[in-house]
Amino acid sequence: MVTDAQSDVNELRSNGQTMRRGQCVARRGSEVVSQVSRCTMNTLLVLAAVLLATPARGQDLSGAKTLSVVPQTEAQLKELIKLFDAGQYDFWREPRDMGMSVDIMATASQVQELTAALERSGLKPQVKVDDVAQMVMRQNSGVYSRGARSLDWEDYHDSYTVSRQPTRLDGFTCHASSLPCPQINRWMAQLASDHPDLCTLETVGKSYEGRPMNLLTVGKGGADKPGIFIDGGIHAREWISPATVTFLVNQLVTNSSAHDDLLSSVNFYFMPVINPDGYDYSFTDDRLWRKTRSEPASPGGCSGADANRNWDFHWMEAGTSNDSCVDNYGGSAPFSEVEMQVVRDQLTRLRNTTKVYLTFHSYGQKWMYPWGYTAALPEDWQDLDRLARDAVGALKAVHGTRYQVGSSTRTIYAASGGSDDWAKGVAGIKYCYTVELRDLGTHYFTLPPSLIIPSGQETFAALKVIANFVKKTYSD
């Protein structure tokens, strides 16, 4: 059986013709004429329409603000936790402890009510973001200003193109990969086509809405070599995650000669976007969407679940909700979300050789290990802590970025049903980490495209430390 990924690779290899992303062609008889500029103009017009329509179709961010408070008493902390559990507001930094800031996003219609509720508890809200819509638009302007193009890590890219067939625009045939969502999957297929001795691409499942979920294996030492499994994009709005993961892939593949010792000794397994439906939805409808896009399990419910509360390890015990309209809704059952079933199956398939699991999120600059469901630490926590600190040390040396290291519960908050807890507690992978990428809250989930490359560079330095550790410990 030929998978979608294999079909893409075969298509790219056939007849010696390679269709690069970001190119449109006009066909006049047998002549193929490049029409990049004209197609780019049409693409930008489509994008402008998408951006202008977004508030009407998704969450209206016009006039939305982000307020910050610092609970000083246990009573204030409890009130914030109650407010968080109610699910009415979008908490960008959740309540954790006294003296630690809490950031809450409220729409224009909610700001006055939220301010009053906070002040009744004796809290003093400060405006962190005066206009969320403008903050989002500033990031979007970087995403779309250059038009359709290949991955270059100077802007953000969507994961999937809705049609594999050429699409008509103004009388010209524009290939689907040039439309508003630049195609991460197509890019991975190109890598597998260009580097067949190094890269293998498999379609390992489909999302709820039918998008292919691909696994890219990078390495040349053979299937029995120790592996590092890396995923991103589990939370839709965290765009820097897939961008950083694809940067890591690119560094390994396009500079393979510089990393030959690692690629000969360690296999790298990449799934850059494991919530593709939600990720695409954050481009087209609601920039701050977090969950998957599955239909409600019951009438009157809301779409999607928090994919990082949906794993079957201490599911629904802490830091999660059974309300489908809340962002941290754990789902109707463990692994109710098909995308997480797909990732689970790959971790299970590769568990005997996988030594490290890395899952990338944003924001906060934290390198965390289990457990997330409890404040208790794993028996081997010192091993996890030591490797994490070595990785973070290399990361900091690149641009001076500081990361906090610790267990998830002790570093941020308790959250059960997470992928890292499952990978360690069920799959038996020893070194499991959740990495919260840049920044510390200046831009929240809308990190400017100009910071993608710095984020990738420092994270790659950390990855090399981990890969060398795996090579030395399990391969040499």
C-alpha cells in the first residue's frame, strides 16, 4: 500500500521534475510559464480576505486585553483558581502560587466584568496587552507579507494544503502548495525525495478532519539504533513549536556532513504538527485556538479537546476540566482524540529503541520533566535533571536565553494526562521532556517571526547535547 507521504515523495521524484513550494505556473499549450508574481498577488488578496474575516468566524479579538495580577494571599489564589476552573476566560499564565503572576485574556465585552471580579478579591489588575488584536496582526503581517514561499524560518507556515490538485486563480493554474497555507508536509516530502539515504517519510495516520499525519525519520545507522522522538504543535496556537521543530530537521538534513557521527549512531523521529486541524484553524479562523477540532461528544458541547490532557496516564486527575467549552478540557475519554492515538501508536512502535522524548510547546522558557500529575518526582529524576541542565547550558550559550529546569508540577502547575507523563509512565521511555520555548510573556503566543531562527539555533544546540548523550550512552 502506498501512503500519502510516499505518493508525495514519488511525485517529486518522477520524471526528474521537482515542484518546489511557493511556485505557480501558467499553462499555455505545451509551454509552462512562471507566474510567481501574479500568483503571489492573488495569494495575498486571498490572505487579506482571510485575515479580515477572521474575527467574524472565530474569536473576536477587537478590543481584547490581557490583564495581569499577582495573588498575595491564599484567598486571592483560591479565587483565581475558581475563575480559571469556570472556563469563562483565557488564562495565558495560570494560577500557581502566591507571589506568582497570573495573566488573563478577556474580550472587549468581558474586560469590565473581569476587572471588577479581580478587584472584589483585592487584586490589582495591570494591563499587559492593551490590544490583543493588534498584537496578533503584527505577527500575521510577518507571516503573510512575503507571499507564498518555501520554508525559510523567516515566517510561520501552515501544515497542510486542502487540495492536492492544482487550483485555478484568475485564469492561471496555481499549484495548491502556493495557496495561503505553505505546506510543512510537502516540505518533508521534498526532503525525503532529495535525501533518500537519510530521510524516510511515512503517513502514520489521519487527523479528525482527514489531514495526513506524517512521521519523518532522519538517520542512516539502521532501525536498531537508539532514537529521539520529537513532536510539536500539540497546542494549536503555539506557532513557534512547529517552526522550531522544522528548523531542527533542516539543520540535521541540510548540514548532514557536519553531523555524520550523530546521524550514523542515532535515529531522529519527527512529527512537527501533531494537532494539524487545530493548527490550521489557528491560521484561518481563530489565532488563539488551543484544542483539537473534533466534534462535541454531547449536544450543546464545544469542539475539540486539550490534546495534552488526553493521554491515558492519570487522566483527568489534575489541571484538567470535564467541561468541553474550556481550553483544558481533557476529552470525553482517554485518547478520545484520534491525533493522540496516532502519536501514541508511534511511540509504542518505537519504544524499544527510543531513549528520549521531546515535546515542544510555548511559552515560558522551561525545560521540564515528569511528573505533571503530581508533585512527586520520578525515582530517576536526578538523571533527567542532569541531562536537562546540560542541554539548557548549551542553549544559553548561543543567545544568552535562560531556561528554568524542573518537574512540570513544580515548575509551572499540575496537569495530568500529558504526553510526557505517558511516554515515561506507560511507554517506558526514560528521558522525557516538555520544552516551553520563547518567550517569558512579552509576546505570549504571538512570538514575532524574527525570533524563529534564534529559537531554532539555541534549541538545536540543546538537541546536539542530548543526541551526543544518547550516542555515548546507548550506541558507542
